[in-house]
Amino acid sequence: MDFTVFLFLASGLFLGWSLGANDAANVFGTAVGTRMVRFTTAAVVCSIFVVLGAVISGAGAAGTLGKLGSINALPGAFTAALAAATTVYAMTRAGLPVSTTQAIVGAIIGWNLFSGAATDTATLTKIVGTWAVCPLVAGIIAVPLYQATAAVLRRARLHLLRQDALARAALIAAGAFGAYSLGANNIANVMGVFVPVSPFTTFSAGGIGMSSAQQLFLLGAVAISVGVFTYSKRVMMTVGRGLSEMSAVAAWVVVVAHSVVLFMFASRGLESLLAGAGLPTIPLVPVSSSQAVVGAVVGLGLLHNRRNIRWRTLAAIAAGWVTTPLISALLCFIALFFLQNVFNQRVFF
Amino acid sequence: MGDCNFAGRINGIGLLTGAGEFFILQDESKSRTLTLAMQLVQKPSSLFGRTRVLEGQIDEFLDKVVEAGLIFKSAVDTYLGHGACREFEDFLRDEEKVESRADNLRRAVETELYAQTLIPEARGDVLRLLEDMDNLINMYEGNLFRFSIQQPAIPRQFNDGFRQLTATVITCVESAVASARAFFRDTQAVRDHNSKVMFYETQADTLSTSLQRQIFGHDLELAHKRHLAYFVEKIDIIANTAEDVADGLAIYAIKRKI
């Protein structure tokens, strides 16, 4: 295989690394930040389950991104991933709320505009609608889950130490589920644009087959794991300090609500289960892990005291749904122009 | 030191443990054996194994606070009846053993909590609670040493006053222990136990004031009056300390609220 293939995949791997560095904190931040779970334990569990989620359940959300715009040249996919990564990096540096999902969608639209490919408005509407629904659903799940958990614990009258041991085990289990859901849902952001131009071929060994997309997802998931091990500790400690007012129960509820939401929008099994029962299906769309967490925290905040909520922060998140894709699309368009005209690369066919 | 044959000398101390069992503990080694037996009967599961041992140690520590109170009460009774006799000195030695065992348990719990980074949110509160409780045992022991060293001459007409005050102080501390147990298992009940602590503390203050009035109204040397009042104050202050523990527990319980 040509070495340049890996060069072009590098932007996706960088995106994966930054996802691992930042979003692992949504899953294990509170547990590690409050020293309930050791960082090494969190990183190992997170890495294993991110890989499993990405390889086993990653195809659903990636398929929806593919419908939005099927980037058909490797340099084009490289540029889209690079534009998304740069947007995320720049907005994070500027202290603005940003989501990898929204950045990659903007980049795909940028590629569509540059290549003259049509953007499927139905898919776009579905994706943007999901961004707004995702934090809402997280909040709706978090409130009854918290009330039920608190009622059970009050009735169980566990010893403080036993409750502590249970909380540690529950945080690790919820973290594993969260990491699986993160891998399943967000691998589309990291490697989705490369699926149509994947340089890998399907292989099977010992009865286990792996499609080219799954091999891409495995590579992306490894990049996420590297991000978890190399950089996420700082973010986790910051999250832990920032949420120190939150009880262990509330922290667990937030992680579970976030994980359920990510899983719902990524699971093909759930989709076919609902379809089989004649119920409306849930769109398989990559959603923002951070915004699912915000939705769950806001839900619990509203449960306790409406005045706890910083509405200005929420407004900034909503504004990000517009500004992030716009910036990313613009960056992608400009970068594609340079790559095509300065470096003589074919960015679309 | 006079010899005495006090019929009321108890060979065992009744204890209601956190698990609800009632034991008669005759000495230190028996207490340790019981703890070990409890740990063996409740075979540790992998999830709660470590915490179960620690729970047992905390429960045993709280048992020691109750035991120290019962020994103190028996010792004061003995002193009022027979002075600093051999029986009284035996109680003092028992109190020393209880204090020493409680110290070891407290250190073991504190070390384990830090070494295993357990209950990070509530660790500071638990450590303060254990130290405050340990201070109550120290106060019991300190008072018995004062009786042993200073040997105050207590006229018979004040015996009932001293007995009532001592009993009320012990009940006050026992309520604080119940509140501490509730903090670990059922924070809602802390308030109920704390209200008992406040009640008995007020009772102890009333009894202490009344006893001091009787002492100063009696025809004694001023130095003698001051000496007796000093002992009344020293006993009463145990209830005040128990009230401080209860105040702390009220805050810790709010912090633990789910």
C-alpha cells in the first residue's frame, strides 16, 4: 500500500486523537477528576470499548454522513477531515463551544459545494434536527433516571463505604457503555469521510471477517485511544474540578444519559428492533458527546433549581450549531482550492 | 487505695452493634475475637470485601465510644459509693484499654481511607467525626484519671446529683453515637438522633447548674466547693462536646444528601 495513503489518513487520525483527548472526559471525567476511578483503569476501559463500539456498531452513523456527501477522492477526504480538525482546534482555543460532529458536517458540505455535488437536504435536515434533539433527549432521560436512582438508594440505606464501592463499579460500567457508544456514534466523524475511498480491502481470518470500513474504524478507534492515553487526563481533571458540586449519583446519571443518547443514534440493532415493532425509527446520526452531557446536566439543574442554569452558555451552544459548520465548510472549500490548484491533487472525481 | 467488694461491678458490657446484634463483651480479647468472627461469618464478596472489613472497624470504634461511657458510669458509681478503691482502679484500666483499642481502630480506618482513596467526597468529614468521637473517649478517660489522682471528697448528699448528671451525659453521647451510625447508613435519621442529643445536653446543663448551686449553697470550704464544681463542669462538658459532634453531623448529613 502506498505510503501517501497513510499521509492522507493522517488528518482523520488527528481528528480521532483530538476526539479521544477531549471526549473521553465526558465519559470518565467526573470519575477520574474526583479520584473515584484511577486514570489508568479509565483509559484502558475507555480504549477497549471505544474500539469495540467503533468496529461493531460504527457503520450506522457513518452511513448517514455518506448520504450527506460521498467524498470520492482520498485528498478530498483528507482536506475535509483537516478542515474539521482545524475548526475544532481554533474554536477550542478561542474558548467557544464546538462539536466534532458539526465541524465534519460543515466540511462535507464544503466539499459538496466545491465539487458541485448536491447536498441531500433531507439528510441535512435530519442531522441538524438531531443536534437540537440530542441534548433534549439526554435531559429527558437524566431526570427520571436520577429520581429513580436516588429513590432506590434512599430505600436501600447502604453504608457510606458500600455506596462508595458501588458508585465506583457503576461509574466504570457506565464509562464502558459510554465509551462503546462514543466509538459507535463518533467514529463516523473521524473516519466517515474516508469510507467511500477506503484503501483497505475486506479480509477474513479464522472465521472473523472485517470489511474495509471496519478496518478504517479500527484505525480511527486506535487514534482515539492514543488521544485518551496521551492527553485526556488533563481534561478529565478539569472536568472533575468543574463538576465537583455534583454528587456521585448525579455524575453517574449524566454519563448513562449521555451514553444512552449516543447509543440510540448509532445502533442499527435498535433501529431494526423499532422497525420490526412497527414503531418510528431513530435516525443514525453522529451527535455531539459534549452536548449530550450538557443536556443531561441541564436536565438535573432544572430538576433542582431553574436558577442554576446559565442560559447564555446554552445560547452559545445553539449558536455553535450554525457557526461551526459554516466555518468548517468555508475552511474546507478554501483548502480544497489550494490542494487542487497549488498541489495539483484531484480532490474529487 | 481502699479495697472494696462492689456488687455492682459488671463483668461484661452489653453492646448493640451496627448490625443489630447484642453482645456481652467481657474484655478486650473477646471484643477482638467477636469482630474477627463477624468478619468470617460475613464472607467478603469481591465488590464489598474491603469495605465490609472497614465497616466492621468503624462499627467497632463506635461500640468503643458506647463501652467507654458505660465503664465511666460504672466507675463514677463505684467512686461515689467506695471512693478510689481497687474496683474503681480496675474500671480505670478497662477505660485505658478501650481508649487504646479505639485509637488503633481510628488509625486503621484513617490509613485505609487514605491509602485506598475511599469516599473522596466525605473522607474529610468522616475523619473529623472519628477524631471528635475519639475525643469523647479521651474525656471519659481523663475524668477517671482526675478522680483517681485528685480523689475529690464528695459529700453523700451530692451523690444522686453526680449520678444523674453522669447518666444524662452518657445518654447524650449514646445519642451522638446513634447519630454517627445513621450518618453512615441512613442520613434521614441523623436529625432524629441529633434532636435527642440536644435534649440530653440541655438536661445535663440543667443538672450541672442545679448541682453547682447545691454545692455552693452548702457549708463547705470555698476550695472544696471549687474542687467539686470543677468535677461537675468536667463531666458536663462531655455532653457539650457530644452536641458539637451532633452539629457537625447535621452538616455532614446535608452534604451526603442524594
